[in-house]
Amino acid sequence: MTAPAKPKTFRSAFLPPFLVTLGIGILVAVVYMANNESRSPYAVNWVRLGYHMIEFICFLTFWIVFGVIFFTVQVSEAGLRSYNIGGAYYTFAWEEIDRVEPFNLLGLRYLLVGNHATSVTLWVPLYLSDKRGFKEEITRLAGANHPFVQAWNG
């Protein structure tokens, strides 16, 4: 009797969420400067603004690294394990998955995965760092005709 294979873990790539949130931060800084009462570029405290941007980038980097490390997706013979919008982890057996929908959150693309037995929706990022390995693994485990595999392939 062989033991079940250990689940394979996949992590999100760092760059996509970093660039999206950095872009939002820059947009906020531009709006701040545009809404300056005097409308004069000399009235903006550039040193203070630069300091706050550096603070923002450090804060952002910390939280994205935290997310990349702790919010993983696992696949195994038992099924797909991922998180819901609240960060709680659930596992869906491959045969239970019957709903897969693409979702775009400010440029970050996900597959929202559901099943008929529960109202829980799993979030699977499409910006995994090892997309090829993930595709090979889900195709091997679930089969090429599985709805999740077909949605992943696009």
C-alpha cells in the first residue's frame, strides 16, 4: 500500500500585485498633488511626499511578501486547496468542482472556484510563479476535460 502523494504547493508571483498596488499608490500621490489648494508645484512638500512614497513602498512590499508566503494554492489527488475572500482555507475534491469563473480585481486575475455542496468560493490567482508546473499538475490530477483545467487554459 502506497501513501498518498504529498500535495504540491504553488505560490503567487510577487511582481503583479506589487505593480498594481504601486500604481494605485502613485495615482493617489498624483491626485494629492493635483488637489493642492494653491495649484503651485512649489507648494508641494516634495521631501515629505517622497518620504511617504518610500514608506508606502516598504509597507506594500512587506504585505505582498506576507501574502506570497502564506497564501498558497495546493493541488493533490484529493483536490484543490486554496483560500476564500476572507483568507480561510478550504479543499474541494476534483469531482466536486462544478463552477469556475474568471475574475479581475484591479488587474489581478483570478479563477473563482465553487461547488454545488457549499457556498464557499475559492480564489485561485492566475499569476502563480510556476504557471507551467501548475498547469501540468492539474491536468495530470484532474484530467484535461475538467472545468478547472479548461478555465485555467483559458
